[in-house]
Amino acid sequence: MRELAIIIVSYNSASWLTPCLESIYAHIGDVCLDVVVVDNGSADNTVDLVERDFPQVRVVRSQNRGFGAGNNAGLGIVTAPYVLFLNPDTEILAGTLSTLVELIEARPAVGLLGCRQVGPAGDLHPTIRRFPTATRYLFSALGSERLPFDASWLGERVRDPARYESEVSCDWTSGSFMLARRKAVMAAGGFDERYFLFSEEPDLCLRLRRTGWEVRHVPHMTILHHAGKASLDERLAAQDAYSRKQYLTKNLPPWRRRAALAAYALGHILRASYVPSRGALAEERRARARRVFRTLLGTVPPPFERVLSAEARD
């Protein structure tokens, strides 16, 4: 029987874990499963809930050093040849895990798979992504996602719904669901733990592709993902911007990095200076954009790494 490990990194995610884990066991198929929940120092009842209601699931207690470090902690204790990195705020709606394992096993060049994701209202989440570039950031800053058509130079997200109904190669896919060959991830060095939160996925996929592995989207499974938190929370938006700056600094040559950062910052400058509405919500959006811009400039530290360093000093 084929073997699959599932790694779920949880930080105060107890409210999501029951439906997530129940959906996993409802969609196993014919596969031997090893599920690991890495608890990143939660203050809720994550550990008690898993140990009480899901005794077949292994729990790893870890200091909160970020999402990538949590995944690496889980990766270090599993032995299955295939590993699914899964967010706790997800539920499998259709398809079986054994089908996806069979798919990746039958494609020896593929190192990592993503799947179809929808929101609570059934809206499609554009999880097929292109690597960030100055051109893509520039057109996104100018509102390209409001255009009625899509093109590779308009932004990172592939927005054409038809693309999600077939198997396609892509640059990277959302880290909320990534099924990978364990040997490919290990050969690429695992997750880069310098990213506390966000940008781990494009960085990992870039390293996989540079070592010869392919990244693909397959429509054979659909999951529900309660996404969108980063666009609403000022701290998460600032952390996302900081992580993008880390990614660009690490992976692009100086002139391309500077152009991409300028284009990305432009979008937040425009949001900080102009929001086409009034009231508290509009001011909140402007404040969020100003916080992001200051984080990019380095005048405001990234919110979560500052908390982590304070914890480390205690």
C-alpha cells in the first residue's frame, strides 16, 4: 500500500482542526496515512483536542519559529515517500488522497502538486501562481486584476477559471495544500526558515524547479480554504510585504530586485493615498497600506519576527 504523511502546522488553530482532520479521514482512499500536527506554541487547546479526539494523529510540540520551521519539524519525523503540507483551516471536499498519490507517483518528473481550492461561498481561489517580477507587480499595482482578461505579465495569480479544471504546469502553488515527494523537498533543503510567515511556497517551488523538478496543479481534488486573512489584518499584510522583500532579496539579482520592490511599493503607495470610498473601512485600508510601506522601507519591523525575538530573550 502506498504511504502518505500529512503535516499540519497549527498556531491557535483548534477551532479549525476538527473539520480538517475529519475530512482527511473521510477522503483517504487506499493509502497508508501518517498524520502529524505540529503545534507552534499555541495558547489554545490544540494539543488536548488532537490527543483526545484523534489519538491516531501524532503531535509535535514546537517553539513558534514560523510556518516553514514548523513544517520542517514535521518533515524531520516522517518517513513516507510522499508528504502533504496542509493548512489547518482547510477541509477536503472532493477526491481521495490515494488518487493524488497515484498521480504524482505516475509522473516521475513532478516534485510537488497543488489542487483546486474554493472559499466558503464556493468561489474559486486562484492558487496557480507565477513567480513575482517587476512587471507583474507593476500591473498589479495599476489594478490589472480588475481587467476582464488574464495574461502572464499581468500578475502572479492565474485567474482564468478554465485553467483550474485541467492539469497544468505552474511556477508555484499555494502553501495551504502542497503534496510533494519527500526526497524532492529534502534535496531542495526543505523550507527556508528565514521566512517566518509567507513566501515560503514560491521559494521552495523555485528551488525545486532549479533542481529539475516540476510543479503542477491537478483538478482531481477540491478543498475548502478559509483564506483571505492576510488582506484584512494589518499585521499579516505587513508580514507578507516583509516576506516578499526577503524573497526578492534572496532570489533576484540587484537591479531586478530593486525594480520589483519599487513596483510592489507603488501599489501600496497608491492604496495609502487613494481609496475609492470613504468612512472607517477606507481609512483602515489606507492605514494598512501605510504600515506595509513603512515595513518595506525598514522603518517599522516585521510584526511577528519582533514577537519571536522577544520570546527568545525570555
